[in-house]
Amino acid sequence: MTMTTKKIIQEKLQNLTEEQLNQVYTMIETLESEENTTKKPSLMTELQKISIDAPEDFSVQLAARFGREVGED
């Protein structure tokens, strides 16, 4: 019979003292906080942070500067 890791841990926890349980809890909290801090933001999240402070016709100005015609389609 195969036991899952979670079940094995639950059985082991029953035999621990209160102090040992506190140590286990601290370790779990540390693992969770490490996991949360190591998650890298997605590309979309990073792109959403970009803010461009430019005039409304900025792309038209750039096109004109580079000699491209801009039509009003």
C-alpha cells in the first residue's frame, strides 16, 4: 500500500511535542514566504507597469520624423 507524502507527514505530526510542532509551523511559514518571493512576475504584469508620457499624436510625429506618410484610415 502506497501512502502519500501528505498522509505520512500527518502521521508523523501526531507524535511531535508542542515545541516541535511550533518549529514545523515556522519551517512551513518560511517555505511559503520563500515561494511567494521567488515567483517571477509574468511578462504581461511587467508590461502593464509601463507608462508612456507622450502627446496624443506621438506615433504620427515619429512617422513624420522618419519620412513616412501617415494616412487617416
